Amino acid sequence: MTPKIKLDAVLEPSSDLKNVGHIAKSAESLGFDGLWSTETRHDPFLQLALAAEPTHMIEFGTGIALSFTRSPMAVAYTAWDLAALSSGRFILGLGTQVKAHNERRFGIPWGAPIPRMREVIEGLRAIWHSWRTGERLNYRGEHYKFTLMTPFFTPAPHEYDIPIYLAGVNTGLCRLAGESCDGFHIHPLNSATYIAQVVRPAISEGAQKFKRTIEHVTLAASVFIVTGEDQTQTDQMLEDVRRQISFYASTPSYRIILEAHGWGEVGEKLGTLAARKEWEHMPQLITDEMVDTFAIVAPPDRLGAALLARYGNLVNRVAPYLPYHPGESDSIWRLLIRDFGEMVN
């Protein structure tokens, strides 16, 4: 029997917000364990508020929400409310984003991300502890200080824990997740080698500092897939994945993933093309070997087995990078969920 691993779905980044409730209800009915929202074209928290009301069992979380663009106090309120609204099904996934987006898209000053993220996590837990116990709020860090909380601004208490997942690529954030987080979001640009040789050892190293183990950290992987109900769909998905890999692999801070396979030079070339905005030439540098390494390539009736073969002993949750939408590729989703159910239960 394959070790228990949860199968999650991802909301379409451009989904009409009016459809989110329907998508969530359909994902729950189909048998997905969780549903993740992204922070790309919509606020991820708003999406999940819409997903919570019509559902009853499916877990859901941000995969991810940007941490430095919001005060931890504001995040604390939103997460507290989503946990209450969903009766404890909410997971708070946080990420740093890269320097350029913080500075140029959000106008946020950039600094060393790991010390600041550590304080975000500590600050959130201090705030929630104050709300639960009524104890005086007194968190003082280098980046954040939270020392004022009055009854007028204190939300009603509830019993639900709020797991915190951290997203990252390099070893520093992996170690931080091992130190203090409930889970870790593995970047969609990943491979079994990278997870086994980079992510898991770094999380274990961080965990050991606080007398924890990697078993205390839920590993959630978003996974590129190439499949299709016919050859046309498969070919289109292949080109979409090749394009997405080239986009992610052009980011300098993600170079460690390519270097795990000796493809660092490809990342440098992609970075140069991206700087020139020559987007159309970038997918040409992604070979079939790279696609096979960073994506699951399999027909629908073997997709579940292929996912489990690669990730079953490495992570606790997997989510195909292909967004779930009712009425699209239904036969693929049903086969995948069926296979997961048969293999892990």
C-alpha cells in the first residue's frame, strides 16, 4: 500500500469570483482533499471566503499569500475569520515573493527575507495567543512590534488551530519551515532529486534545532502534469508546461533547482532572454529531458500511478499545477482521484 498522501486541487488564477463557490463545491464532491488559492490575479483570501460557505469537508488554504505586503496583524484577522468560517479547515500559506515584485509591483522596501519572515510567523502566533487567552499582547521584534490590543478590537474566540505553511525554494526558508512551521509549499518547479537532496535535508536541519523532526512539517508539492484526453490536448499541455518551466527557470533565485541537475547554464540563458523580454524564445531551451524531470508525463489512466511513484515517499500532499474547473477535463480528474483512492487507502 502506498503511504497516505492527499490529493489537492488549485483554483484557476483568472476564475470569475462568482464561480469560486461552485468550483469549490464541485472539487469537494469529486473527492479532492484540499483546494488552494494563489495570489496572482485575485486576493487569495477573498477566493477562500467564497469557497468556504458552500463546502463542508474539503480543506483549503493560500498557496500562497504574500507576507511582506500585509501587516501580520491584518493577516491574523483574516486567517482567524477564515478558520471560524470554515470550522477549522483553513491553512495559512505564506511566501516572500522575490525582490522585484516587492519593490516594483507593491512598493515595499526589501531586506533580508528570512529574519523578517521569522517575525511574521512569531507575530501571528503571539496575536492569536492573545486573542485565545486574553493575555497581554507584547511581541517585540526588529521588524514588527505588536503591543496594543483592546477588547474592542479582539475577535470572538474560537477553538480552531490555524496551520502555517511556508513557501520557498532555497535552503534558508526550508530550514525556517523546519524550525517553526506546520507545513511547507514546494515550488511547482521541482523534481524528486531536488526534494530529496535539497528540500527535505534543509527542513530536517531546521527541525532538529527545536527538537522537532521533518514529520512535524507537512510537505505540499504543486506538480506540473502533461496528459490529455486526446493528442491535441496532450500536445497543448506539453507546450504550456514547457513555457511555464522556462518562465520559472529564468528567475535567478530559483537557480538551485536547475543546478541540482547540472542545468545552471540553461537558467542563466533564460534569465538573459527574460531580461530582454524575449519570452517567445525561452521555451525552446527546455528539452524533453527537462520536461520529464520537472513534470509528470503520462496518459490519464496512468497519471495517478506516476504521481504516486515519484512523490509518494517524498511529500504529504500533491496538487496538479493544472487548475481545476468543473466541466473541463472531467475524465482526467475522475481517473486521477479514483487511482489515488485505490492506491493510498
